[in-house]
Amino acid sequence: MPNQQPPITAQVARQAANWHMLMLEDAVSPAQRAACNRWRSAAPEHERAWQKALRVQAQLGLLPPQLAMGTLNRERRQVMKQLLALAIVAPLGYVGYRQLAPQNAYATDVGQHKQLTLADGTLLDLNTDTAVDVNFDAHQRLISLRRGEILIDSGRDSSSPQHRPLRVASEQGLLEALGTRFLVRQREGATQLTVFQGAVLVTPSHGPRQTLDAGQQVTFDAAGQGAVTPAREQDSQWIRGQLVVDEMPLREFLGELGRYRPGWLRCQSDVAQLLISGAFQLENTDAILAALPATLPVQVDYRTRYWVTVNKR
């Protein structure tokens, strides 16, 4: 029985994707090519990741030729690097990317909410400060979450002659909808997935697959590590302009509220663990802050409109 090589780690996959994209640039220097060759020869895993990237490009046409002509902006290049890294650690037969150049890019500003109806009938809600790329082709429907949070109510895709899986790519993995309504949030170093209806197949960048069913939630890293907990419908109430919390520590509450307003919002450590509950209207975050002293022993101090500190009263 032949020896099986260990899987390529997510870290090496990201390095390979970075080198691969750099080598496609018109302005790559001899020194950079030499550095790339040194990286490839530094470890067998590096070379395996490099060769896997080449096979992905050759077999699936993963990277569009116009990349070498410098026509893609920085954000789209970053998305392409993330997806190439995913392709390096995933089985080739599972990766369905035919072209990474996004067909459509959508974004919201801080405090803004936007709802879109995609070509397949999918409803896509974008929360505050969110950016996505949408790329539908003959083989799949791909939504790449660059930052922020989205709520998806998957469409039937009745206009397509063949089944095209609906997938969401985050920094930590690939999510495939199985007829569902679900929420995806890009956190720092982790992806939060909440399934309200149906099920979602989760393929981490480097970790075992798992299926999350309706009523379940997980926040996982690139290795797929994360405990499954009950889903909370209240986490989706931002689509109605509300922040709904139940006995949330004040520090965490202000962190959530701060997503919907520009500037810096914080509290002192002696009030950080005070608990707060309620449904708060996000259209006026200053009104929410003004009401805090009525329910908690705190005062709200404004150094400027964009620099706010909650202190003990």
C-alpha cells in the first residue's frame, strides 16, 4: 500500500497562493523569482503546494489570463488568492471554480443594510460594512465574503438546465447550501455560520467536512475547530434594523453596536461585565447610547462624535 503524503497545511497553501499570484505579475523581478524558487525548495510540502496550484490552474482554468496584465484591483486579487489557497487544500474533484474574476461586487457602508435578489432567485442581505463578490457560471453559484456579514435565503435556480451548487467562500473555508436559509459572518480569524432552515455543508481550508443542520451554529477556524451551539434567530434581526441581545456583557454589546457607527466605542473594565438585554433600533445609535444610563450604572462620555467611552457612574 503506497504511503499517503500528509495534507497540505492552510499556512503553506496561503504561501503558495501568494507566490503563485506574484509570479503572474508583469513586473515580477529576477530577485522575486529567485525568492520563489528558494521557497519551493525549502520543504517538500512547499513544492507539493506549488504543483497543486499549477494543476488547479491547468485543469480548472482557475486564474484568468488578464491577471498578468494588471487589470484586477487589490481587493479582487486578495479574493483570488484566498480561493486559490482553498483549492490547494481541497480535493480537485470538489473544487468547481471556473473563473475567479467576480461577475459582480457589492458592498455596504458602516451602518448600511442592503438586500439583493440574485439571478437564481437567491435573496442576499448584506449587513453593515460588508463586501461580497458574486460569480455564477455553468457549474456553480459562488458568493465570496470579503468582510462583514450576510444572510442568504437560497433560490431554486430553476433557469439553469443543471444543478449548480450555491457556495459561500470565507477566509476559513467553503460553505455549500443544501436548500437553506443561513447566516455567514467573517470574524477575526474565524467564520461564524448559523443555519435557520435546511442544512449547510462546511469544508474548512484544512480540516474535516461537517454538515450543520437547521437550528445549529458554529464559529470555526481554518482547521474546522469550533463547538456547535444552538442557533439564535435574534442574530438575524439586523435585517429589520434591530440589535437584539439577551444578558450580553456590556463590552460585547458595545463591540456589536460599534459595527453600526463610525469611530471608536469602548467601555472601562469596571463596567465591562454588566449585563444588558433588549431590542435596540440601529437607525440611531446615539439614542441607544443616551439610554444606557437609564438601565445601567454608567455614564457615556463623548470626546468627539467618533470617540465615545462608557464609564462607571
